[in-house]
Amino acid sequence: MRPIIRHNDNADLAALVERDGYFILRDFYDSGVIESLHARLGALLDADEAKRDSNKQPINLNDDGVRSDYTEYMHNLLFPSFLDSLFAETVTATLEHPPIAAMMRRIVGPGYRMRADLVRRSTGKNDDIDPVQLPHGWHRDSPGEFTFGFFLDDCSAPDSGGTAVIPGTQWSRYDPLWDFMLGPKAYTTPQEYARGNYDAIPEDARLASPNNLELRDRIGKAAVELRGKPGDLFFFVNNTFHGRWPNKTGKRLMLVRFGGIGSAFPFKADIALPQLRHDSGNGIASVFGPQRVIPKSDELLLCYMQSHPKADALEDAAAQEKRNVVAAFLESRGKRTAEPVAMPPAPDLPADARAPSLLARARRAVGL
């Protein structure tokens, strides 16, 4: 079999993550491997789509526990590494590639646990909602989380619907979803949202918040859409502000993502693993299994980012401004902020397959 990876650059990838929170490596994979994966993973998506009924129900669990999501704009199939041996080999080859392995040791340490992988194909429908806010809005994920991805179609044109990031925000102390008002449908607090209060802050209050408007302008200018050609690899740490850029191309475009959490951080076990359908002998299941927990250390970049956030006066002002707006809004509605509560489980999935964070986003956005 021909080599999966053709990349041979010894760039300091951890330094790029420290500076920007992400990187892109061009022409990382062998073109023949990418062509094969496009055909094989595309066939998996086609088969999943064919099994759905005419209304394309958003959430689907196949008989073998494979989860997929289908919206008006996006089709995701989780765990293709458990379904296709070539993709499993590609994931493990990526993680074992010496420059990648060296980078991972510096940012998360000697151990990490993969949480999920997916193949995604857009439907081609324009899902643009706002000049700054995204269809899957700006947010950050659990501490210690990281994501790899690569393109199966040509996503090098602007507005191809891939991931977007705000360079440098991996050092922020805030979550853009809950701490700022960056666009339409700015929600109040995670506690109110968990209680089923999905009311957005009134637009007149948001538009009368100068610090948030200034921050919105800054973020709009700094945003980077991660674009590339088939075989380009991207990586970001999930505490970097990120979201999904709109697809304005009218094309059905495919990419894959796979990611996990460093062993110094609590694991987010919110997505059930399906049954492994192949025996490639490459140990894909092992990277999804429990790993030895390691102590936090500032020698690990993701730990250092969490313990040493960088001050930002505009972010501080915008966060305080939103707290004031939320307090006034909730008081006007006869409500008040309360102690945090757990996000309620979704009623339409069996308990062992619930993914509250994904489903919560689906309620407020237009797809993953």
C-alpha cells in the first residue's frame, strides 16, 4: 500500500498553536488515499441518506449504534473510523506522524483520549445568517479538547462552509457564546438555557451595547475561515473561539474531523461508541478507550493556557456589559440568575447516545 502521508516538514507546530490556536498543513496526505476516502466515505453518507425517511429526520441511530445528523444544511456521520479501515488507518497514521506526535506531547502530554470522528457533507444550501455571527455560532469547548480535520473536496474558495477560528483567542478567559453578544440570538446564561429558556436578548439592548459592538467588529475582522484543497490538514485547540463558516458555494462539500481530550483534563463522555465493523489491526479502538489520567502541569500548553489566561480590556468590558444587560432583561421578565444546573438530556435519543452539547447547539443554530 502506498504511504498515507506525504508531509515531511519539520515546522514547530506547537509554537503555531501557542501563537494562533490552529495551523494548516498543505498537501499533507497522498492524493490517491484522499480519492479513495472520498469514494468510500461518500458511499457511507449515501447509504445513510438512503435509509432515512422522506422528511430527513435530524437525528438518526442505526441498528449498530452509528449516529448521524441530517439538517437542511448539513449531513454528519459519526465514527467513520469504526466503519472504514482506510479511514481508521489514516487517523492513526496522522496521530503517529512524528511532527504531529511531537506537537501533541507538548500541548497535551503523553496521553489523550479520542472523543469522536465524523465525515461531514454540506447540502449546498446557503446558511449565511449574519456578517459576523456564524451558522454554528462562535463558541469554545471543554478544556483540554483538540480537533484535527482534512478536506475531501476542494474547499479553497471563500465561504466553503468549513471551520472558522479567531487566532489568539485560545488565551481568552471567556466563552464567546455566553459572555458576549456577537450577533442575533445572543442568549442569556447557560443556566437559563438549560432550564428551557431559549429567549434571546432583545436586539435593541444588544445594539445599545458599545463594548460588544466594538468586540463584534474586531472579531469580524480577525476571523479566519479554514479553507483548503483535498488532502490539506488543519488542527485547532477547542478553547480557541471557533464555529462553522457559512457555505455560499452552492456545492455539496465533504470534509472529516477527529478529535479528543488530553488526559490531564476530565473526559467528556457524551457520545456512545458504535460497534467496530472492521479489523484493520491498527488499534483505532484503543485511542477511543480510557487512558491513564495524568496530573495537570504548566509544562503542557493546554494546561498553561487554562491557568494563565491573558487579560483583554475590551473583552472584560464586553463581558461586564452583557452581565448588566442580562440582569436587566431577566428582571424585566420576572426571572433571575441562579446556580448552574445540568443541561437536560434530549428526549429523542436513548440515554447511552445522548450528546447534550451537540443537541443544544442544534436547537439554536441550523446544523453542526
